[in-house]
Amino acid sequence: MDKYRISSTGNSINYLPQYIAEHQGFFEEVGLDVETNIPTSWPTVLDEINSGDYHAVCGGIWVPSMYQHHSIHEYSCFAKISSKCPFKLVTREQEIEFDWKQLEGKSVLVPCDGGASGYIFLKGTLIDKGVNTDKVHFIHDFVDKMLYDGFTKGNLGDYYFTQASNADQIVSEKKGIVVAEMAKDGIAVPWSIYYSTKEVAADPRKLNHRFALGIQKGLDWLLTHSGKDVANILQQRWPKNDVNVGIETVDRFISEGMWSNSIEIGKTEYETYGRYQVDARIIENIVEFESLVDQSVIDYVRENTQNGSDN
């Protein structure tokens, strides 16, 4: 049994295939003892894998993309765990049918807790929808708690782009309405992925490959079950939340394609999200797919499962 340590940027329902793999013993089946740490400050995940203390990061692909593009550090991306942005767009009131161009001339709150991912995805989506983003005032230098209070307790911002749980809470308190859901209205991208250093990727024990196989097993299990079947996991990980709301979220995410049927990082979705990164000006051009994504991992998963291919 080999130890495999994950440094994760958060505790998210998006990562449910991993939690299922842990609960069902799928990692043990591939000879791995998996341990996860969630640092207080998410950029610490990079220090943890660079030091060699941890094997992989669970987070956004924009980080290794940006680091490689600007010659900071090279990483190896090898598995996708979720395919949709889980954010919702909230406004205080909407008297007419929503149109994305209504954001022109308005202030939009975008939290920075998870880095640039929310801003990258929203700006790319707006450009796809024909919005002139030069006319949108993005406020994206504050953590979600500050923006939530500013939006719900004061008059900060016209629109608020936030996690689904925050948006649902605002609606329940009758302090706003949801006008767009990215899990339903947004395009599929490699939203959350796993990446490691090149040294771990080259480990002859195939640690990344075996871990990805465990994730695929967790994903396969999730897509053949329902939210009720993971109620115990939801209660363990989010004991303060209403488990019935969690069950509904899982079922909705399954129906909306939050989890595709494969852990493969597809080239088409990779290039779409790469274009979004260019639009956000964190890179000048899309990083070559083959230089960032380790295709040997999905080949290994395909060889050891009946699934594993998404596009």
C-alpha cells in the first residue's frame, strides 16, 4: 500500500467522486492510502507539492497553465473531477427577461477566495454571449464573505457571481433572485482537476495513474446512484448544512453534467477554457495541450475500466 497525499483547494461537493472513492474503498483496491489536506490559504497547495510532501493538488487548471506559460514552474495535469462551474449569478430584482447584455454598465461582484477561477469563467462566458466586457465593472478583489455582506446587507454591486449555496441562501432570504446557473447555462470545461509535479508524474509506481483509476471508479459509482445514496457523506463533510438540500444539489448536478462520465481532460474543453484564460489576460496564448496534460494516465484508466473516455 502506497501513501498518496492530496493538497486540496477546498472541501467541495464538486469533489464528490473522490469522497466516494474514499468511502467505498476504491483507492485501497488500487493499492493507495489516500490522505487529503486543505490549507487555510489555498496557494499553499503549490508549496506542498513543490516540497515533495504532497503528491498532487486538487484545484483549477488555470494555475498550472499560467505557471507554465510564464515559465514559473511546470506541472503535470492528469485527471478531471468536475466539468462545470458551480456558480450562480444573482441580482436583487429583475423586471424583464434576463439578457446577458444587461450586465453592461453594471457592477458585478466576483469573489477571489479560490483565486481567479470565477472571474476567468464569467468573463469568458460574457464574451461568448456577446457582452462588451469593457463596459462591465468587475469587483473581484474581495473574499466571498465581504461581497455577500455587501450585497445582502448593503447596496454593493448590481449582480453577484457566487457559489450555488450562497445564491440559494440569498433567494431563501428573499434578498435576490438567480438569473443564471453556470452548471446549467455554462459551457463544459475542466473546472476542477488534479495536477502534480513532473517528478511525481514520472514515478515508476504509477501513483497518479492508480489514483486516477480510483477517481474513475468513484465517478462511475456516482453516476449510477442518486443524491440519497451519498447522504452519509454529505452529513459527514457538511454537518451544519441541511442534508436534503445537499441531496437535491447532487441530483441536480448529475442531471446538469457537473460530472462527465470520464476523468479525461478533453482537448476541446481544455482549449475552450484556455481561451477564457487568454480573455482574462492571465496568459497570452493557450498552453499546448500535450505539454500540460499527461495522456498516459487516461490510457491507463481506459485499460483498467470499461469507461474512462469522454470525448
